[in-house]
Amino acid sequence: MPLNGRIRKVTVIGAQGVGKTSLIRRYVYGRFSNGVEQGGESAVYRKRLSAGELIIWELGTEEQNPEAILRGSSGVVVVLDVTDEATLEWANEVLPYVSSLLPGRPIAIAGNKCDMKYAARLWRDDIEPIASRWNAALYMTSARTGENVAEVFAHINPDGRS
Ligand SMILES: Nc1nc2c(ncn2[C@@H]2O[C@H](COP(=O)(O)OP(=O)(O)O)[C@@H](O)[C@H]2O)c(=O)[nH]1
Ligand SMILES: [Mg+2]
């Protein structure tokens, strides 16, 4: 099926500091900059793909109207920080909302900062039950090393591998 010119939207959500901006930058620009400073506002990025264009929204933690950002998304990436157990609670609370707003759309959970093994508090086995409850794919990612970053976005947008 020809996909040229196709535009898709994905939304990246997660608690403050989990690495949303870093994951998007790694995917879009192919690099990691330590200590990215950004407030809780939403932000939008574009990535050109051979099969069209991907519009990537970072849902800011201070966004007043999350539904307006999430609506129309082809899929959602829910980001956790494996060094911070509270971010799993955050995901557990937000997943029912996301799946009812976007029924049937793919969800990927990114267990991010997996390079920080010495500081990890969450392991794949801790996150898996929540992922399976919400029928979400689970990837352990690192925006720092790039591990599994393309895979997360490919799950949400399977046409857009390149
Ligand atoms: N070691 C490591 N640090 C990360 C990773 N992703 C993000 N960070 C750091 O975590 C902090 C918050 O990242 P940021 O992308 O701003 O999080 P956001 O608030 O979710 O957008 C920054 O200091 C990043 O450099 C990662 O995969 N590994
Ligand atoms: Mg950010």
C-alpha cells in the first residue's frame, strides 16, 4: 500500500523527568543531550519518514487540556523512569484514561533510563503486569544509549521504520 505523504500523530506521556523529551530527541535527531531543561508545557516535533511524516507530541505535565493533545493520536507512548517507582503508579493511573479515550490504538510503555542499572528500582517483571492489563507493548529503553528507542516508535507507527 502506498504510504507517501501520510501524516500520523503520536503522543508521548509520562511524569515529569522520566525522559519524554530525551526519547523524542533521540528518535528525531539521533542524539542525547544531558540535562535537557524544559518546563511542563507540551511540545511538538516532526520526523520525516520514507512513508510520510510523524508528528510527535510531548504531553506536558502542566498541560491544561490533555484530551485536546491526545485526541487523533495513532498511538501513545507511556514513559516510566526505571529509577523512580512512583512513575509506575503514574502510568497505572493514566492508562485507563488513555485507553478509553483512544480505544484500540496501540500503546507502548517505555521503561526508560535502562542504562542506569545500578540505580534501577523497576525491572521488566514489575512493569509487565500493567502492560498486559492494558494490552500495551513494553520496551526497556535508554534515550542516552538509544536502546529500543526506534522500536518503541515503530510499535506505534509500524509503517514508519525508516
Ligand atoms: N541516564 C539517563 N538519563 C536520562 C535518560 N532519559 C532522560 N534522562 C535524563 O533525565 C532528565 C529528564 O529528562 P527529560 O527528557 O527532560 O524528561 P521529561 O520531563 O520527561 O521530558 C534529564 O536530565 C535527562 O538527561 C536515559 O535514558 N538515561
Ligand atoms: Mg520534557
